[in-house]
Amino acid sequence: MNSMQPRIILLKEGTDTSQGVPQIVSNINACQMVVEAIRTTLGPRGMDKLIVDSKEKVTISNDGATILALLDIVHPAAKTLVDIAKSQDAEVGDGTTTVTLLAGEFMKQAKPYIEDGINSQIIIRSFRKATAFALKKIKEIEVTVKKDDPKEQRELLKKCASTSMCSKLIAYNKDFFSDMVVEAVMCLGPRMPLNMIGIKKVTGGSVTESQLVEGVAFKKTFSYAGFEMQPKNYIKPKVLSLNIELELMAERDNAECRIDNVEDYQRIVDAEWAILYNKLDLMVNSGAKIILSKLPIGDVATQYFADRDIFCAGRVAQEDLNRTVKACGGTILTTVNDIRPADMGQCDLFEEVQIGNDRYNLFKGCPKASTCTLILRGGAEQFIDETERSLHDAIMIVRRALKNDSVVAGGGAIEMELSKELRNYAKTIHGKEQLLITAYAKALEVIPRQLCENAGFDAITILNKLRQRHAQEIQEASGWELTSCRRTSLTTSTLASGSLLS
């Protein structure tokens, strides 16, 4: 009798229990709302979005991952698009808007078939088959970067960087920044670690006043009066990096020392001064000409070093100190009792220069590791932040181009070519898969169509012309994109749409 009783499932009040076709359609509609929010940011004529968060911080950007991260999305299915945009940004660095648009368009094309009762597993299987065919075609039409010709390789890398920046706020200065980005990546070693490219922002001036420093650069830290007496230029100096506080230590609040006479008090004071001066003497005797510390360097130590023609900087940021040690050599010491030559680094040139209203310390000709620093200028803080995001995308693209050495035509050309090939491929397949692969091919045209709409062109006319030229196999390309970027976009968007349709 007990087995005949119905099961009772207790759910939290307000829980949505919808399932099946209505829920899949609801997921598709939610994702379409997210896609509509960033659709107009695609391409060189895409619009920027101004977003104000809950803390009233203003962000101006047209980067897909940045915009999606700032949107307060609560729908669980729509959050998947945020995740794939973040994945694309971490893996490739560019194409975040593209991957979101493709995933949304795949689901939009699948929606009528879902409503007509076609099983979602058939749709997912067909989309995966279409993706596999598209990846195979990309392999056939990709162009390999010739590494044996440095001049040709450099030109192709500049085109990749320019294509990445075409849709950004700095598009009008893409030639200026593409040279800078390629030079920055070329400065790195064979492994091209991204953390060896520092980016510093100085408000004010023109964006074309931005510069590339082949070495480490960081803003002058807080200093005392004696700092102005220190030299600001050294050739081949030894650099000592510390994690020591070089000033008289303040007494603890609960410390207590009972003394009977003034002589005992004077001995305590003399002992404190002796400890400090002993540390300073050890550092001077080591031969170091530049002393950096993560902790404060007091006024006594600053004046002491100035009298001996030694440069010092306290309260150096951990990131800047680590990069200096990696570039110049040596280690970050926590004691000065046993300073060895191997503990100190060296660079070819150190100088302090004025950039805008700030002064910067520059370490050039670092022998241990290849590094560089981009110093960005601009009229507003929001503009400089967007410039930094744009250059990050371009740097990632150039790094990938050097590692993967293959590119394809950009600007929607590869999507139109794959769409043509998939339509032809669909004709060789019978059954429902023919319709679904054709729908996949139509979805790929969302990229050139959106580029046309954002530029103010008639998308229908332009797409018809593009189909004609691709059918005639007329090959022209002015912008290049990474093959890995397109592969990742297709694979990620297909997987995301498949997980939401299942």
C-alpha cells in the first residue's frame, strides 16, 4: 500500500519548477536579452557603453567581458554567457563579444526547431558536427606566419594588433599603439610571461604621449626632505632590494620600561640609533647605489644615503619590487647582516624622469629578464582604463600569434566562408541534420551582419554581395585574426549553447 502513495517533494517557497520545452525557450529568451545589451559594441563602428555600478564607479568600455562582468545578471542560464566571455578573455584575450553573439545566435536559430518538437539532443549533435566541419575548414584556409622573415612577421603581428584595436576606443591611434604592443611583446623572453609587461597610468596629456620603457618603471614613492639631495641618474648601479623598515621603531602601546636615571634612558636611545646606523653602514659597505624597500625608509636613513650619493625608495609596491628583482637580479632580503654580491641586482641605466605631474623611476637594460613597461597618458581616468583593457587584448593576441603562428582573415570574412562551406556540406546530409546544419551556417552570418548594422550599412545588400564574392572565391584580406581565437570562439559558443539547449 505504501508503494502506491504519491511522492511529496518539499521545495523552498518561490522555487521555479518549470522544465522541458518551456524552460529551454525561457533560457533562450534570457540569453537574447544579454546579447542585445552588447550587440551594438561589435566592430570598428561599435558603440561604447557607460556603466555605473552600485558604488557609483563609472566605466566606459565596449569590451564584451568587461560589460558582462559589470551587468548584474541574476538568471542562471544568462550567467553562462558571462562565463564563456570570461573564458575567452582568459584563453585568447580577444573575441569576447564575438563568442557571446555566436552563442546567442545559435540558440536563436535553434528556437523554432525546439518549439516544433525536435529533440534538443538532435540539435546539439548537429551543431557539434557542424563545428567539427568548420574547424577542419579553418585548418585548410589558415595562413602560417613566416618566422624566418622577421620583417614580414612583424608586419603581420602589427596587423593582428591593429585588427584587435579596431573596435576599441583607441581605434584612431591603432597604428601608434600596434607598434608599441609588438615592441613590448618582442621585448619579452621566449616564454613571454605576461607579468613582465607593466602598465602604469598617468592622467593628463595626449594619448600619443604614451610611451614604452624597455625595462622597469614605477612611480616615485613617498620620500622625505633629504631625497632631493640624492643623485637621480646612475650607470650600471648595483640594486639592493629589501623588506626592512629603516627608521626608528615606534614603541608599542603596551610596552613598559622602568628606569631610575637619565643615563639609562640615554643608553636606550643610543642603542636604537646604533642599531639603525649599523644597518645603514652594512648597506653602504655592500657597494649598492640603489636601495629599494617594501617598508618605509625614514628621514634619517634618507639623509644618510643622500650624503653618500646613494638613491633610496621606500614603500615600493610589492608588484613593482618583484618585477625589479626578476629583471635586475638579486633577492628581496629581510636582513642586512650578510649581504653577498649575488643578493644584489644590476641594470645598465637608472634615472628618474618627470612624466606629466608625476616622477617615475626607470630601470633600463635589465640583464636577468626581458621586461618592459607601458606608460599610458590620457585626459580622463575612464579613458586610460579603457586604453589599458584594449592594450591587454592586443598584447594577448600578439603573444598568441607568436606561439601559434597561424592567422585567418578577419572582419567577418572567415564566418562568411565557413557559412558557404557549411551550406554546401548540409546538402550532402539527409534528414533533420540538413536543416540544423543550415541553421548553424546562417547563425555564423550574425558577425558580418552586425558589423554592417553597427556601421550604418544595409546588412541585406552587403551580405548578398559577400555571398557572391565568396562563391566566386575572390580572396582579399586587409585584417587578420588568430586562428586559435576563431577556433576557441566556435568551440566555446557551441558548447555553451548546447548546455543551455539540453
